[in-house]
Amino acid sequence: MSYSKDTVSQVFNEFNDKRKRNEELRDSRLVAAYAKIPELKEIDRALSLTGLQILGASLQGKDGLEERINKLKEENKSLNDKRSALLLENGFSADYTDMKFECESCRDQGYINGKMCQCLKRALITKQLESSGVGELISSQGFENFSLDFYKGADREIMESLVEDLKEYVNEFPEKKANLLFVGGTGIGKTHLSTAIAKALIEKGQSVIYETATNIFADFENDRFRDRYNGEEPVSSKYMECDLLIIDDLGTEVITNFTVSCLYNLINTRLNKKLPIILSTNLGSAEIRKSYNDRITSRLFGDFEIKLFKGTDNRGK
């Protein structure tokens, strides 16, 4: 799995904050219980010595060790039983002063015997979805709810085949890393299926960024004028490093020398790093050649698999 550095950092900070918050809540409950039941503090002090007592018993030699250990266990159980009874007698639950965890399996550590707990996996997936650019779309746009009912005749056959190809793309990722160019008019499923791919790959633990061309070039533009000496990483660097970059609405941006230069640099850098891109555009091949220079069009038509979307605008439907 290769979640982004920001995602991992944010989630681990959240887990640390969660444990700290739970410890503070436990400590406040202890203070309340000690105030009402002074004897409880003495019991806890006695229980805290158990480890030292076991060590002392073992240092006395093997003869009679099992008997000494069993005696300490019995004393420990007796103290715990008395502790629970005192809490119940005074209106508290028996586990009132225990640490409370959101995940009992890993006790909010994120790992069980060195293996990632399901709660940490879910947190990483959720955070990656939030930061990917598809956070608001995933609830309504996935492979499971992509309907072919709006496509008729030959268009339906083409789209059925395309959907199967894209599912296979997800299943084979990251072993097979193809670049895709989605071409077709508005409202015929490009955004929905792009979102479906992003969602499915993030759930597999891949770092995916989904963003419009306009917003991507705006980030590059902002980086040009940022203070280069403040030690912060350029915002645009994430587009160079994620496992899959999905660029939506290519061709809707204001096309300038700067945006064309950024697009070429972005495509060329990711191709050299063998990091795939999915590009989505409403432009036809002639319009693409007219809008972008030969260096870019040779990349698009030479290094990308073209996926042609067919149909009529389904958004109103």
C-alpha cells in the first residue's frame, strides 16, 4: 500500500490525539473516583507493585516459584474484585476508571502484533478519499451504480465493453500501469467512471488524486509566486508523486504558454517515473492537436490508451 505522506501523517496524528484524549478522560475519571473512594487509591498502589513482586518471587529461585506466583495472582484478583465492588457500591460502573478505546482490537494503537488493524485501514482510506478530490462524489458514483440503461444500441455495447475494461484496469493495478485518455462529449459517464476508478483504487490502498485541469494549473501558478525560502513543499508536488493522477476536463482551462508548459512537464515527469495518468476531455482529436503543441499531442496519442465514450448527455436524465 502506498498512501500519500500527508494522509499517513494526518491519520497517525489523529490516532495519537485520540490516545492522548482517552488518557486524559481516564485520568479525570480516576480523580473523581479517588475523591469519593479514598481506599481505591491504596488498592491501585498495591496493584501497581504486582510486577515487582513477581520479579522478586522469580529471583528467589525455582523451588516453590509456581506456588509463589499463584499466590500473587490470587492476591491480585482479590484486590481487583474489591476494587470493582467499591466502584459499584459508590454508584460507578465496575470499569469506570478503565481506559476506553474506540477500537478494542488494537486499543487504538493501529496495529495488532505488527499487522495493521482494520480501524487504521479504514481511517487511511477515508482520509485518502477526502484528500483525493472525489470525497463528495463517491457516495453516488461508483462501478456498482453506473447504469447502462441510458445507452442504446451500439452505444450500449461500446459502453458495456468499456466498463469491463476499466474494472480490469482496477483489478490489475498497480502491476499494470496504463495511461488512459477518456474522450467524449459531456454527460456520458467520463466523470462517473473516473470517480469509480479513484474510489476502487483508494480502497485498495493506492494514493489517487482526482482534480480538474483548471485547479491543477492554478496550483502550479500559485507555486510560482510562493516564498521559495519558507521550507514548505510546493502544493503541486502531490501531482507528481501520487500512484494515479486523474485530470478531469482537460481543455476547459485557459490555454497559455504557462499551462501548456505545465501540462507537458506533468505528463513527461509521470511517464518517466512510470506513474500513470487518466486524462478526461470533451475535445476531439483535431481540437486536441489545435489546442496543444506537438510535444504534448505526441505523448497523448502515443503513450495513452484512448477510451472513446459514446452516448447522449445523461445528466438531465
